[in-house]
Amino acid sequence: MNDAAPGNQDSPSRRSVLRTTAGAAGVVGVSGAAGLGLGPLGGTAAADAPAGAPAEAPVPRRQGSTMAGVPFERRSTVRVGIIGLGNRGGSMIDLFLALPGVRVVAVCDPVRAKAERAAAKVVKAGQPSPAVYTKGEDDYANLCARGDVDFVYVATPWDSHFEMAKAAMLAGKHVGVECPLAMRLDELWALVDLSERTRRHCMQLENCCYGRNEMRVLRMAHAGVFGELLHGAGAYNHDLRELMFSPTYYEGPWRRLWHTRLRGDLYPNHGFGPVANYMDVNRGDRVVSISSFGTPALGLAEYREANMPPGDPSWKETYVGSDRTISMVTTAKGRVIRLEHDVSTPHPYSRINSLGGTKGVFEDYPARIYVEPDHKGHQWGDFSAYAAEFDHWLWKEHANPPGGHGGMDYIMVYRLMQCMRLGLVPDFDVYDAATWTAPVPLSHASIKAKGAPQQIPDFTRGEWRKPRSGVDSVKPQ
Ligand SMILES: NC(=O)c1ccc[n+]([C@@H]2O[C@H](COP(=O)([O-])OP(=O)(O)OC[C@H]3O[C@@H](n4cnc5c(N)ncnc54)[C@H](O)[C@@H]3O)[C@@H](O)[C@H]2O)c1
């Protein structure tokens, strides 16, 4: 599984789903713009682009009603089904099992050993043995169809996210999807429409939005520490060469194969999500265009040359790029966000995570700050001086959270499950998920068009003007 050669990666079921749901755009493989679902959608165009922005992206007619501000149904126990028990799902299950009022009732992975290892964790945590689905690529549909699942968590390779999110919502489940939400623009619209029609939340589980520094900067932005916000930057600069060529780390070469198909920012969410939150994107501002530029793609071939034995299947692959993608996103209020993506050259890990305004600037990796009137003389100041005052209530409540990524995974899962149990509005919704993922197809299209700006659609269909709560939440009583 997941090891099909480039060009024939689509299973029959995936092909048929794309045929029936991909909308007006043709589906002819993913290297051309048509294969990214960028075609005209018909419908109406909103008129909120600033002067100088590319013409407004077409907005299809709404089929349901908005999911902005829609609370979950209150429930004492959240019953979770998990699809994909690899690196991510196999560790995130520990966090679901650590929470009171959460039960893992079903797990699914075609690799039986992974599903069974997850089931054993559930039993070890003192919960009843979960249902186990291991019968091939499509068995997830049976998990989604169960009557006793409230929330489906999807942690599978990227090309399956769309089908799985769709199946979960059609079966009446709220769904949380790992990054990115989907790989095509028309798939993003299809998920927005489906969420609105089914009244189910479809969320990107963007853990970096819950990083301790990200939440501090978010609160500082809202408190006016940076003045009027002007610019920000986010990235996924993470040298994944060794992992992507490892025969055992991922379940097959699925992640590396995306570098044979798309040229743009394959993984924008970790950098984009937090900065979008700082700027209240979809809650007072919105992103309107993206221009992307890509370097040649040399890093993976160079790594293969140095490390992979002759005859390794990777020698059949041609990497199309880009080693580093740099994108400039503009917002309706005229702000600028720089996004970077680089997983194929040596680089210390960085999400950049910066924010600037009329009163000063924050930059992460390492964290540093310069804001008036606290700092002067062009010297960076100590960010830890702001830590206690601006820590989010979630981090005050959970100073040493369990799990990976410095605890942000736990904070995210804790908060999501809290919202579901208390019947609150989730901190992020399908509009955020689609917005944070849109750079995947649009950066590819922009690079192919030599950096020409691509319109980012208004997935909220005008709701973005309304301020509303998000990750900077108030502690529930
Ligand atoms: N948010 C984060 O910090 C973070 C970290 C790591 C990975 N991820 C994301 O998590 C997802 C999974 O990544 P990973 O590193 O765990 O990959 P992986 O290859 O280790 O695991 C994927 C799992 O999905 C299973 N799978 C494949 N097809 C399936 C199907 N049809 N039905 C059910 N299961 C199926 C595979 O057998 C495998 O066990 C990706 O979207 C990745 O981007 C997010």
C-alpha cells in the first residue's frame, strides 16, 4: 500500500470518488492546474478584494448554512474512532486515552499489527476493547458508519484525507483531519459544502496553533502589544530527507512521492495556522491572494545519490520541487504573510513564527521580541519576560502536558474534547481548515505561472468580516 509509482497512485475507489465529487474541474492527474481542482466553479463572486489584488476567486453558491459559531452538541462522553495508526495516529491515541470523558471505541488501519497495537493500548487504559477495522483501504467507511462514534480522527497519508473526511460527515460524525485537509481546491470546497449541509464540523487538527509561544503571541496581538498588525511569517522548514527515504519510518514512500507530483508548499498549515490566528483571519480579516516562488528541486536526488543503494525503488523517481518554496500571502486589510516550505535540504527545524506591527515585532527560533516602549537601541529583548502575563489559560492549567511536540498536541486534543463535552463552539472550523490548506494547490499553480498571484477563495462566503472567538478562547466556567 502507498507505494504506487507516480502517475498511478489513485486507487479505483479514489478515482471514482474524485469523478463524482470533484466538481467542474477535470481530474487528469495532479501535475497540471486542472488536476488541482482549480477550474471555474460557477456561482457568485464576492466583492471584497482590495485594490490591486487579483480578481476575486469564484465562490460557489452555498448549499447549507454557515458553520461559523455553531456549537457541538453537549455530551458527557466523547466516543472517538481513529483512522490511521502510524507515527501520528499511533501516538495521538495516547492523548485521547489520557483524557477523562473520552473513549476510543474503534480503530482502523490496513496494517493489522498497527491496529492491534492501538487496540491493546485502549484495553491497557482500562477501556472496553475497541472495534478493529483492518480489511483493506476502504474499511474506514465501516468505522465511520458505526452508531457509537461521535468524532473521527484521520491520521493517514494525504491523498486519503478528503475521502475520509467526507465519509465521516456523511455518516453524521464530526471529523478532525491531520494536515493538510486535502490536496485540491475543489476538494476543499466540497468539504466546506458538506460541513454546511451535514451540520458536522470538519476541522484541521493544527497542533502548532496550540504551541505555548504561539498562544502567547496570539494573546499579545489581541492585547495590542504589537500595535496595528502589518506582517507575519510561518514555515515548515524541517529536514525530512532521512525519514522520507527510510524504508520503515512511514508506511511506504507516500510522503516522498508527493515531491514527484507537486511543486509548491506541500505542508503550509503549521506555519500558516498560527499567523492566520494572530491576524484574525476568517474573524475580521481574510487572505485574498498568494504568490509563490520555488527553487530547483535538487536536495532529494542529491541525498539519494549519497545514501540509497542501486536498485532502490526511489531511483525511478523524478523530483519536481521545489526544495524551498517561498510564498507571499496578502490579506483583505493589506497585511502580508510570508510562508516557507523546505523538507529536502539541511536546515535546523523552524516554523519561523513571526509577527510585526506598528509597535514592534516578535520572531521565533529562537524566541525574541522588540516592542516599544519596552525596547530600544535596535537590540532584541527577552521574550520570557512576557511569558507569565500572556500565557494562555490552557497552558496555565496544564503546565507540563504529556505527549510530543512540547505538549501542544495534548493542549489541542484536551481543548477539542472539552469543547465537544461542554457543547461549545470549536476554536477552529472548516473555513480555517480550507484556508490553511489552500496554499497546497495554489502555490503549485503560482509557481507554474512564474509567481503570478492566485486568488484564495473566501471559503466563509462573507462571514469573515464578523469578529468571533477562536483559539484565544475564554476559559469555560
Ligand atoms: N500535526 C503533526 O504534528 C503531524 C506529525 C506527523 C504527521 N502528521 C500527519 O499525520 C498523517 C500521517 O502521518 P504519519 O507520519 O503517521 O504517516 P505513517 O505512514 O506513519 O502512518 C499512516 C498510517 O495510515 C495508514 N493508512 C494508510 N491508508 C489507510 C487507509 N485507507 N485506511 C486506514 N489507514 C490507512 C497506514 O497503514 C499507516 O499506518 C499525515 O497527514 C501527516 O502529515 C502530522
